[in-house]
Amino acid sequence: MKFALFSVTYSGLFYDGKALSLDEQISKAKELGFDGLSIEAKRPVASPLDLSKADRARIRSLAADKDIELVAVESLSNFCSNLMEERENNLAMMRHTLELSHDLGVRMVKVFAAWPGIINDDMPAMYGPYDRGNYFKPMFAPDLKLWDRAVEGIRETADWASDLGITVVLQNHGPVLTPGYEDVLAMTQEVDRPNLKICLDVPMFFDRQRTDYVREAVEKCKNYIRYTHYGAWNFSETENGDIVLDPAPSHGGKINYETFINALAQQGYDGYLASEYCLPVLRNHKVCGIDEIDKATRRGLQYMKQLVQKTIPQPRLASSGTAIA
């Protein structure tokens, strides 16, 4: 498994400080010890509207020079509006996002069924309110309309992506999709496109962190999982330098990363784990600067790397330095 920095972390939305450009984020990913960079297709960092062909060629070249893989382009899609013009605007955005991905040499684009949006009129930014859903909630007629619009929009996007050799990954993120794996798996199967896979994030299970459930999720989705994120916002460091996992802000319990990583390893997952910090960084009721983002991201990466090393046996080396199976 490899590690990527997700560019939303340094977007300037959730800390007191400026956004880092893609050029700066490629260097930041290298500095922090990541293997790759995942790009959120949004201002002020990487909107397709702002990146010229020359910009894209430069970014692609810089990443290659720094030995940082450009892993994914992550859209902010919302296929579910009841206004046809908004749905068409969303599809136009997806065309631009796919073209950006193609120009950057990236072969994976992440989508949401729906995205509530970011309110950035104030500092720090915040997410538009939405119903996170109850995983026991039955679907009624209005819910079915949202579901069907998402399926239709993702199909169209996946067909365009196929022409460009791009895999689309659907994230298990609300609204529309309820917490857990069931909805994202059902929608992926219903869209029924060979280049549609799943971005399965265990933090998006919220309080459904039981070992048996997390293992079940990976087992059920094993043929589709191509990508996953972890949050860098709930790690802390003890006095002796150990990194510990703190309770998740979404539900107050621990995120079962250990079972999740173990289950992924058992299924042969060799893709990326992407680090993101996409919540306001607050200390003593004040918005902190970019240095706190650096510290949190380093802590999260150290913890997850140790977890992967613990979970996946490392090859022993012979005296000659060659690996022993």
C-alpha cells in the first residue's frame, strides 16, 4: 500500500493561511514522506477553469521530477439536483474534470453521488448542511428520485471517462448514500459500468466500526475497491512520542483502521491510502495556522505507516540484501 496527500489539506479553507498551489503541494508531499498527491478539482488550488494546458504539462513534469505520483483527481460532483440546469452544469464540470485528469496523466477520478458544498464566506470554511442519513432509514419516493438521478449522471460520466481510459470511483459519502458500504455497493452495481469502482472510506462508516462489520464491508466490496482516504485530524502524540488515535469527531468513537487495513491487505489491495485534513483546525477556540496542519498530517502518516507495517509482513533480507519470501 502507498500513501498520498490529498490537496484539500492545504487548500487554505480550514486553517489561518494561504492555499498552497499544486506546484507547492507536490513539494509538500515529497517533504512529508508521501508517495503521491491526489488533487481536488476546486478553487483556489486546482479548478479546471484555472489550469491552462501549459500549467497541466508543467505540473505533470514537476511531479515526475519529484517522483510524486499524481494519484487521482477528485471532483465535487452532485448529480441529484431537481433543477435540470444544475444537473447539466454538474455534467459540464465533470467533462472539464475528466479532461484535466487526462491532461495530467491521471487515470482515476473520484465522484460523489451528491455533495453538499463548501461555504467559504467566513473563515474557517464549513460544509453546507445535509442529512447524514440513518442506515436503517427506508427509501421513499423523493429518495428514489435522488437515487435515480445519481445513477443516470454517474453512468454518463463513466461513459465519457471510458473514452479517455479513466476509472471513476464512487465514494461512500452522504448525502443520498447512507453511512456504511451497502448504498455505495448497490449504486455501483446498478450503474453497471466496467470502469466504475469504489472509494471506500472507513471513517464514513461513522459509528459502524465493529470488527465484523468492517471485515464484511471489505469482503462485499472487494471486487470494486480502488481507493480510500483516512482523516489526519484525530491523531495526537504522547509525551514519549507515540502517535495515538483519538475519538472521531463524527461519532465520538474510534475509527477501526486496524481491521480495515488488515482486511484490505487480505484482499490484496495495493492501492493508495490518501491523507486528508478537511475540518477546521482549532486549538483553544482559535483557528490555527498551517504549521498545525503539518504536524497533524505527519502524525497521521506515521500512525498509518506503522499500522500497515504491522499488518502486512515485511520481507526478510538475506545477508546479500535480497528479499526472502
